[in-house]
Amino acid sequence: MRFPHEIAIDPARCIGCGLCRDDCPASNLSVAGGKAAPLTQACIMCAHCVAVCPTNAVSISGFDEEPRPLDGAEALEPARLLAAIGARRSMRRFAEGPVSDEAIADIVEAGRLTPTGKNAQDVSYIVLRERLDRCEQLAVRLFRRILPLARLVDATSRRTEVDEHFFFKGAPAVIVVVAKDQVNGALAASNMELAAQAHGLGVLYSGFFALAAKLSPALRRELGLARGQKVVTALVVGHPAVTYRRTAPKEPADVRFL
Ligand SMILES: Cc1cc2nc3c(=O)[nH]c(=O)nc-3n(C[C@H](O)[C@H](O)[C@H](O)COP(=O)(O)O)c2cc1C
């Protein structure tokens, strides 16, 4: 985590029920004399203790937001959720028009709310709008250099032309997802795509741009990436210029029950 945090328990509110202790994945709470207390501040700060406390006695400092009460309105309806997941498509043709700041904020928020291993919260986001063209040009320049080599070993690339909009397809915005941990970044990206879909936007994950950002020092400089920071993916976002009328068939799940 980037900021310092400390767990505090308000003794006037704590009823010593032990729920925080029992639910803590780091075994970092004890109850003595009818009151709970943290054992250390060396904790992953997942805030289960805050979330589970029936009397709101637990707090963790250093966050900008107050915990929000949960009342069941967040429940997902399984059939609608699966229908939405199944309806999404990669969008490669975009209509004119900007993506609103509100939509961008919601998409980033979906990433921020996504869980991370050990609660590292190590995913960051670069929103490309003004410098979108410059970043795309640098990626195009690289791919045009490496395409002849790729064509020696890969049949698909023999049919590929790297035009000016090869990466971002003329979309007005791109959100580059940066993380040290690929899984954390990928999970965030998936929820971000759902948030974009909820705004009626189309998304393309650009694996090619992630590759370009790995290989091109000039592009890494343009993105302001520090050593060790990986572009996990880039969400190319815009208004869809295509309406898909039915779902696409997918192969059955390769699943085993043991
Ligand atoms: C991690 C990842 C990277 C991708 N990279 C690209 C890309 O660079 N260019 C592209 O045209 N499509 C890219 N795609 C889109 C896939 O080709 C697409 O998801 C797949 O064909 C299934 O189609 P659908 O997304 O419409 O269901 C990527 C998808 C994923 C999940």
C-alpha cells in the first residue's frame, strides 16, 4: 500500500464480541477484558475488522473514504450478470464523440475497488487522451520495425498491416493498466470493462500495446513508467460503432470436478 494506516478500536463502542478477531485473516486481533485490540500495526489492512464490527468500533486511519453501510442492495442477480458478461464483445470500431470524465472516473473506480493479493492495491492507471496519438505513434513505429521478423515465424502477422490506428482504432480514450502483479492488474481490468459496458461504452483490451510498452523504452518514457512497472493491458474505450445482435458461441468450459 502507498500510504500509512493504523487500526484503532474505540473502547466505548467495542462490546468484546470477538467477531473482528475471528474474521481477521492475519490473526492480528485479540479480545481481553471484554475489549478487542490489534496485536500490531504490521497488517495487510484489509479492513475485515472494520467491515464486520456490529457497533462500528473499528477504524483504520489514512483512507480518504468512510466505510459505507451495506444493506443488500448490492446483491447481483445471477442470470442478469451472466447475460451481461456473455453479451460483451471486443470493440474495434468506434463512433465519434468523447468519453465523459464521469465514465472514465467510474471505470477507474471499478479498478480501484477490485481486490488485490495481500491487499497490495498496487494497480495504477494512466488515462490517455491528449497524449494518446503520441503513444500510439511510438507503438506503431516499434511494430513496423519488428513486423518483418514476426512474419518469419508467425502466419497471422503475414496478413497484418500496422496502420496509424493499429492499436487504438481511432478511440478517444485509452486506460493503461499498470501493476507489478499481472493478476492484480488483470482482475482490475476485467471489472473496468464491466463498468465501461454499464456506461454503454465499448472496450478493446490491447495486448499489442502492452507488448509495445514492454519493448519500447521511448514509449515507457512517454508513459512515465518506472523500472519494474508493467503494463498489464490497455483498455481502449469509446462509443461503439457496431451493434452486435447476438452472442458469440464459445467452446464449453474445460472443467473438472474432483
Ligand atoms: C488480454 C487480451 C489482449 C488482447 N489484445 C488484443 C489486441 O491487441 N488487438 C486486438 O484486436 N484484440 C485483442 N484482444 C481481443 C481478443 O482477440 C478477443 O477478446 C477474442 O477474440 C474474443 O472476442 P470477444 O472479446 O469479442 O469476445 C485481446 C483480448 C485479451 C483478453
